[in-house]
Amino acid sequence: MNDNAQARDGSSAIILTDVTKSFVIESQRVDALRGVNLRIDRGSCVSITGRSGAGKSTLLHIIGTLDRPSAGNVSIAGIEVSRMSDQATSKFRNRKLGFIFQSSNLLPEFSALENVMMPGVIAGMKGPVARARAGALLDSVGLGARVSHRPAELSGGEQQRVAIARALFMEPEVLLADEPTGNLDKNTSLAIQDLLLELAVVHKTTMILVTHDPLLAGRMPSRVIMEDGRVLSATGVSL
Ligand SMILES: Nc1ncnc2c1ncn2[C@@H]1O[C@H](COP(=O)(O)OP(=O)(O)OP(=O)(O)O)[C@@H](O)[C@H]1O
Ligand SMILES: [Mg+2]
């Protein structure tokens, strides 16, 4: 590897090389990803758009180590995640990645505070430390007065803000969001978008965000458009 390539690698959060993913259901094969190459720099905020079925969520799941590619390599922060054991992958996911989905996926039996501190509990963090950090994060997303509420006692926008606080709890290197504002009204959606973009900058987080909303995609400095399991175009991202 020459010096330039090494310098580029140092600033790359995520490198995808010839990533394919096929699913076989009842002998029917779906090629969800057909050779994706992407290099996403550390700290960049990237939108992924494209028609339904283009492979956006599949790609996000593979980057997020929730699924493995059929072929190809995925490297995050210099680590080849596609080759790690399941146990190492779980630990990596807990420490380095944060997820936000369309529905907040909060644990219904737990309070907002407990939901936010959960990744810390899983990582073995001491209770009081985790509580203090979760409280500060809930404050930062404007929910300081809702720490004891359970998800069912929060509005959709508030639940999504709890999910954002939870995703940021471990100070992830990479934040992955799949239609994070898809279930929200326009004003709440805009407020959540502002919050996500602001937090990504403050925490220097690489953010990859799948959306059908052209306004949201337009607010992201880098943009990837997918079609039929391939990258159709990429702005601010190398192929
Ligand atoms: N677990 C799975 N098993 C079988 N096929 C799957 C699975 N997950 C996705 N697919 C197929 O792979 C293709 C890509 O799906 P994917 O969910 O990535 O699309 P998407 O771009 O996120 O679409 P949408 O905008 O509707 O969310 C689709 O044709 C889908 O049916
Ligand atoms: Mg999807």
C-alpha cells in the first residue's frame, strides 16, 4: 500500500469491497446486493436513497454487522468485520455502532433512562455511571423531564429521541439510521433531523441514513443513490 492509500485508509470509517448479498427463499433467489463498493470517510454524514427493494436496508444491516455479506469485505475503523466471529461481532456492535430504526424499538418494560443506559449495562458499565450518562444524554435531546416515563407514556417523536440518545450512549464511531423520521409528522421529523445532524457533528460520528425523504437526503453532505442492488451514484463518497 502506498502512502496515499494509507493516509486515505486512516480517514476512512467504512470500506465496502465488492459486497454482494443473496437471499434464497423456497428456491427463489433474490440478489439484494450485486457488488457494492464504497469508501465512507470518518465523520461524514451520508444519505442512502433509492426505490423500495433497491437494497438500502440490506446494505445498512451488513454495514451494521446485523447480517453478513454473501461475498466481499466490510471494514469499519480498520477492522474487517465481515470476518469476525459472532461473539466478537456482538461486542464490536455494542462498542462501535449505534442504530436508529423507523420505529424506536425501545424496551417497553423499561423507563426512558433505563433504555438509554442499556448498551452500557450490556458492556459492563457501573450502574451509577451509566445512569448519570443516560440522564445527561436525555437532557441533550430535550427529555430531561421524561426520564422515568416508559415508551408507551411518550409521544412518537419523544420515543425516537430516546432511541437517538440510546444509539449515542457508547459514543459510537458509526451511527446507522433506517428511515428514522419515517413515522413522524413533518415538524417533529424536522426537529429530529436537526438533532441528528447536530449530534453527529458534536460527537464527530459517521452517520449513514437511509431515507425516502428527498428533503432529508438533501440535508446530508454526502449522498448515495441505490438501484437494483448497486450504487447508481455517489456524491461526497468514493466508490
Ligand atoms: N431476509 C430476507 N430474505 C429474503 N429476501 C430479502 C430479505 N431481506 C431483503 N430481501 C429482499 O432483498 C431486496 C432488497 O431489500 P431491502 O430491504 O434492502 O430494500 P430497501 O431498499 O430497504 O427497500 P424499502 O425502501 O422498501 O425499505 C428486496 O427484493 C427484498 O425482498
Ligand atoms: Mg428498507
